[in-house]
Amino acid sequence: MTWRPQYRSSKFRHVFGKAATKENCYDGVPITRSVQDNNFCAVNPRFLAVITECAGGGAFLVLSVHHTGKVDPQHPRISGHRGNVLDIKWNPFNDCCIASCSEDATVKVWEIPPHGVYKNITVPWKELQGHSRRVGLIEWHPTAKNILLSTAYDYQIMIWNLDCPEQVIKNPVRTIKHHADVVLSMSFNTDGSLLATTCKDRKVRLMELHSGSLLRETSCKTHRASKVLILGNMKMLLTSGTSRYNDRQIALWDQDDLSVPLLEENLDGSSGVIFPFYDPDTHMLYLAGKGDGNIRYYEISSEKPYIHFLTEYRSHLPQKGLGVMPKRGLDVSSCEVFRFYKLVTIKSLIEPLSMIVPRRSESYQEDLYPMTAGYRPALTAEEWLSGMNKGPLLMSLKPGSQIAESLSDMKALGNSLDTRRSQGRPDMLQLAYIQDQLEAKESRADSTHTEDAMIHAPVSNGEDLSFCSPPRTENELRVKFHKQQEEIRRLRELLNQRDVRIKQLELEIKNIKNSQSQSSL
């Protein structure tokens, strides 16, 4: 028999959770007391949104991600619903667009000013009226622009197209009616062609989204599912729920066969719902229980035993919900691979929690940050409605990659010059033609994507460079100073590495020249 080690080699084996300091938390936030099993929080690289407690109607708060510290009790809110807000989600392709659903049976889509909310907003950009009972859950399509899904207590899932001139939309493009009870969660696969759902009848259903047809559903009696995730391109589903003995449990399913789970694992005997979060880039799974203070994390593989426990983050502060920062908003210089925003109701606090891979080097770690889903849609709403499916457009998280991308666009533009005109007047005409093309491109961009120019500003180390508010207190000033010093040190290290590389290349060129001269002799 061959000896095998007791542990499994993994670069994520030593991932640890690092909670933000008091100065970098959001204090004094009146978090909602709703008993809905949602996260009540949504985050993007620019804004943090959280559902708040209010008298009469429903409201939520939108704060700048960098607006940490004590939150003004009179801070303006988004308050256009007549009933309690139950769920909020940021548009993945527009950092200034957020959707909300409410007990008033409507879904509303809001445009947030790029500099933040300075007065109450009560008029939405779009209002979706189609459900007959309160709407409990909404999800944006992962690759198509302006396609939104909503599900309500009328047991229906509705697909909405927001690319239309009407301000009030009453007719969804498609309605899915396969559920006999309330839908508890929804999850897309990578290209958005499949939709998995869990229902109050504890069954998991897998549907084809274009046609709305039901492909498969579970009939397992040993696992009662409440939340579901499609695990990227691994062709597996993960559900969290309870066993027949009411122990909290997770189960792993083959996407092509939902009759029997591949794996069932009991966690503990607590009663709070388990929220699963999956990172397809690192294949890491995070499990956070409602009312718990700990977060377990695992690594998923395509071979048995499929799920590998890494460790857990422990805290004495119980979480009511968790928001997740998209990958493009992470601090890559500190090897941050995931970031939660933890809602602590007992302290009216929102606490950022970073998952960090310990590395000695401060330079960019290519192996931790593969190409990830970017902020540009792969399809328009019309293309998706015509039956097309397409995977997400990928982007690099390497600092400066955005600038390189824009430079490559300019090079492509320069290569597309008319050769006949360049031959006739080689100098001034080329310059004038490039300027004309750039002006035309800018005017088209301004007319069709005015939001994108302001919405997707460059982010470095999690800091928005274009709308970074000046420090208000001495502590904020000190934090900004230290971040600046870190950035300067990192850039110096990069410059030193480039200098070394240049010297190496110069030596190689010299060696090649010497060898060529010797061979000619």
C-alpha cells in the first residue's frame, strides 16, 4: 500500500477572514427587522445599499462604499414603495442602477446619481407591474443587458425587458408557472441559459430560461432544500437546507440527474437558514448561517469527495444578511479573494469582512486572479430574446489592465485607417483622420453609453479614483495617507522589476549581437 498524506494540497488552505476596523465599518444603520430569508444588502465597487426599517412604506439606503464611520440618521433614502422592501440587487452592468421589490407587489428600478444620494428619491426609472401578490426575490440576468427576473407569492417567475420606452411596464416577456408554492431562491448558470430554483415544497427545479420549460426536478426525501446555487461550469448544483431530522445540511447534485444527490453533509443543529456563496474563479464555497457569527469555507472539486473543508471564520457578532462585493472591486494588492458586508442588527452595524490568501509578496498574484466576469454585457436584450446565449465577457483584475484595454482600442482604430488616404498625405492627413475618428467614437459613446463613462470609473485597491470623497476626519486622512504610501511602495517595486527586466533584455540583445558577429567572422 502506498502512503498518502492526511491533508490535501491547496493554495487556499490558509485563507483567513479579516474584519474591518471600527473606523472602516458603517455605524448607525437602521437595518430592517424583516423576517424574510434574504440578504437585505447589495454592493458594487461604488455603492453599498441596505434595506432599512421605516414607518409607512418601504425604503432602502444607498451609501458610497468609502463613506465609512457614523451614518447620518437623516441620510436621504430611496423611498418610493408603498410596502416593505424585501430584496435589492445592483445591475451587474451599471453601477448606478439598482432594482428593488416590495410587499406592494411591484418591482422598481432606480437610477442613482454618480456622486451619491443627496436627497430622497421617490420616482423610479422603471416600474414593473405584473405580480398579484408581494414580490420576494429579484435577479439580474448574468450576461444580457437589462433583463430582470422577479418571483412573488403568486408562485410565478416573470422575465422583464427594461429596454423599452415605457416608464411603467405591465407585461413581462415571459412567465414561468412550474411552482406550486413560494420560490425561495434562484440561480443562473454561467451563460444564463439555465435557471435553478428552490421552492417551499422543498423541491429543486432546473429550467431552460428561453422557453421556460422544466428540464428536471428533485424527488429526494432525505434533503429539504431552501437555497440553491449552480456551481459555474462544473455541471453541479449545491443546495442548503435541512435533513429529515432538522439538522442543517448541504447537498451536491449532478446537473444532469437530480434523482439522488451526489453528496449530503450535515453541518449542525441550528435553525437559521444557510446562505451559500460560490466563487467560480477560485472554486471556493462559503456557507454563512442566518443568526450565526461564523462563516465556513470549502473548496469544490469535480472528483470525489467533491467538497473539501478548509476552515471557518469565527465571530461573536451574529449576521442577519450578507452583501458580496463583485470581484472587480477587490483589493488585489492584499491578495483579497472575497469580501462580505455583514449586517449586524444588534449593533446597527455593517462590517466589511475580507477573505485573504496570505502571501509575502505585494506584487500582483496571477494564480489567484484569473480572468473574471466583467462589467460589459455579452448580449443586448433583443439578442437574448431572439434565443441567443453567450458566456460573460471576461476582464483582468491586474492593475492598469483597463488602461491597456483602452490603448488597444486606440491601436485598433489606428490600424483601421484608409491606406489610400495615408499614402496621399502621410503626415497631417493621418493625424486629422485619427482625430476625426476619435471624435466620432466619443460622440457615439456619449449618445449611447453616457452612463458607462461615469459608472465604470477605474478602481485601484478598491478605491474609486474619480469620485473619491476628500477625508473628513483626521482618522480618514491617516487611512488615506497610509493607502497612498502603500500604493507608492507597490509602484516602486513594479518599476524596479521593470528596470531589472530591461537590463536583462539589453544583455540578451548584446549577447545575440556578439554571437552574430563571431559567426560572420
